[in-house]
Amino acid sequence: METPLYPNEVELNNDIEYFVKKIGITRSEFDAVMSSPPDRHENFPNEDNLNRRFDQVSEFLRKLVSGKQL
């Protein structure tokens, strides 16, 4: 980014301190998370497999109802 989000470090630090207090972590925990490499959403439990299966069943039913060759 070319334009800084905060006009100075004091405001940035104030917001970070407010945030870590609200979510109940320490500043060092926050810094560790922010300095770690990003994770893809697939690395966490989610409903991707369920959604794919639902799409397959929906497609099968669509073909069945329309009378197309399965």
C-alpha cells in the first residue's frame, strides 16, 4: 500500500492493544500470529466436502428429473 492506514504508530498501537484486549490474547501472542505464514482455509474444518457432495447429488437429481441419460 502506498498510503499508510494509520497516520502514526501511536494510533496503530492503540488499536492493536484494544483488539488483543477484546479477544483475550496477549500482545506477544498477537505478534506471533501476525508474523506466522498465512494458512489456507482448507487447513481448517469446513464444509467444502459436504458442498461438493451436495452439488453431485443435485446434478444427479436434475438429470433424473429431466429424463436425461444417466
